[in-house]
Amino acid sequence: MLGRGLLVAAARSGAGKTVITVGLQRALARTGRRVAGAKAGPDYIDPGFHAAATGRSSFNLDGFALGPEGVKGAAASVARGVDLVVAEGAMGLYDGLTIAERSGTSASVATMLGWPIILVLDAGGAAQTVAAVAHGLALYPAAPPIAGAIVNRVASPRHRVMIEAGFARIDVPLLGVVAADDRMTLPSRHLGLVQARERTDLAERIDAMADVIAAGCDLDAIAAAAGGTFDAPRAPATIRPPGQRIAIARDDAFAFLYPHIVQGWRDAGAELTWFSPLADEAPPRGCDACWLPGGYPELHAGRLASNRDFLDGLRAFALHGRVHGECGGYMVLGRGLEDADGQRHAMADLLPVETSFARRKLHLGYRRATWRRDLGFVSAGTTSWGHEYHYASQTDGAPATLADMADGTGASLAPAGHAVGNVSGGFFHIIA
């Protein structure tokens, strides 16, 4: 069977999409429905909360990088065997890069899949006007179907009455009213929410969110509004496996690896083995490739620098096997990493680059990488879609040799990344 879907979206970032989505996923699951999550756009952190709420992997439905057919394949993969997919949008409903047939907006993803929108609207500083915002979003040209709205951060019973009066004047149903509540919060830091895997009280926090959602929302009406009963083949691997047996770093410092890529590697027949650099584990013997995902090595630089088994094992592995690092993994493959306090920590010294988190600059956006070398998972001369999202800066190093870069619009950027022998890496996160 293939479950139907909904996409939770908002007028802007910061309206509470993630906590509403996670609470809604758990609340619906507690009614006996089989629920899965998904995320529109490039994001590593929110899907971790979806997985914790539903017990199932949450795939990214990136309309810009994957394109319409890739989105449908990924959506079919996550919807298979469940009753309902509750997906989360990115930024505002109509925000995102759109070029020709590629669009990264939440609205475009919902339209591709036939999934109605549940609007999350922040009532802070407004009352009846919240309904006017919902009305405008529903009437925007080429708007996807709007199933209804959940109004968040309602201050009082009087405030609720005023909001309900506004919705009585429009055609968008009011499906939930969520009071301002400390239980509906999650801590953040420089790349977004603190990762789900880092929270020891996560199960209790999600249950508390679900309690709030169940008390304030019409769960049956929300579930009944789902749509999009299409089927599609399982999404093919978006990049080739870098080896037959792949050692993948996974812990609080190395957590940014898209589930659709992992699933694609498994479907292609690769064997995946996990290890923890923070636990001073080296890449396991018997593997022929090592993948260091992005994450937060800048928060653990001193510990990583002192983990000799990890660093020595990584250097030994690179003598015979391919090693690739994305963003944080690239920083660890370099010569040194400067932490937020300006202290330099020696890293693996496998690539000629120095990076710093003390000298911060936001790098954000879609990227197209045309690879200069055959790396196993990509061939020289081919182009991959992906993104950058980091605050660290390269402070020293040899000229970039890994890929010629462009932004999402096709405008040329400086070459990026490095490759030496079996080792490669860059700030670029590959999606497809």
C-alpha cells in the first residue's frame, strides 16, 4: 500500500513548523495510524526529529535538486507501507529558488505530489489578520490546495475568539488552535535546532508536543484531508556508492547524511558499516571506501584532535581505500581546524586546507559541482546538484582542485574542494 500525504507549511520561517509537524506526527501515530515524515528542501536536522516521532526514516523531497520525477520517487519510497505521510515545508510556502522546471518551494513540492497544505500561522502580535494571511496564501497564483490552518502561539481564550472570528470570514478551515506553551519549543544553535540525536529527553518532549497538538487540533479532519495516492518506482540511487563496503562516520560530530542517499547505496548492493570518530573509532578494516559526512566537528575539535586511534586509522585507511569528506568531514581531513575561541587543533592532514569556525561567514545556497576527477561515486566531467550551509571559512591552503562550481542559477563560482591521492573533500553537500 502507499499512504497519502500532507505538507505542513507556513507564511515564513519561525512560525513553529517543526514542532507542529513533530507533534502532529506523534499524535496521529498514537491514534493507530502508520505515519511517516518527509522534508521539503535540503535539511539534515528536521528529518531527525521526524524519525524520532514516527520511528521511520524521513526522506528529503528537494524539488530543485531532485526534480519532479526524483521527488515522486522519494515520496513513493517514504509513503510505501504507511497510512499517512506528514511532511514539513521549508521557509515560507512560496519561498525558494525556481528555474525552468526546477523549483525548491514547498508549494511546488506539494503540487508535484498532490499533497494538500496544512498552514501553520503564528498568532503572535495579530488576531483576525491571521485569517487574512491564510486567505492570501490560498489565493496566490497557482496555489496548491490548502486543507486548513493550525494557528500557533495563541495567547489566551479571548485571543482565540478573535482568531476564530477571522476564520469565519474565509474559506480556509481552522483545524487547530495551539496555545503558547513552553512544551512547544526546541533549543537552537548556529545551523538550526540542536540535533535530535543529542537530546536525552527527546521521547518525553515529543510526547508532550503530541499532547498539546491532540488537545488543540482536529486530528481526524487533518488525516482525512490527505491526498496524492499516486505510485512511482522506488527512487534510484542519486549517486553511485563510493565502494562495495563503505565505512560511514556517524555520531554527534558527523550526522549530516541524507537518508535517500543511504537507501540508494543499499539498493545498489553496497554494504554499510558505521563508526564513531568521537568514540575514537577508526574506519573498520575490510571496507574499501570511507565517507565522512558533515555535522559539528567545530564543536568537538579538541576531542577529535586527541583521538589518535581515529586519526591514525583514517590515515592508514587512506593508503588503500577512498576517503571523501563533506563540509565538516572535509574540515577534519584538512591540516587544522580553528574552534570558536580561535584555538587551532591539528586534524588528519590528508588535504591541504586550514579551516576556522572563529572567523565565521555564512555560506548558504544551492550549488552545482562539475567534478574534475573520477571519485568512484561520480565520474570526471559530470555535474552534481547539492548545497552549501556552513559558517566555517577556509583560511589557508592550496588552490582548489576538486570541482568547478556554480550556484543554483548557473552563475559561476570559484572552484572548490581538494583531492590528493585517494582522499577528496569539499564544503559541497551532494543531493543528486
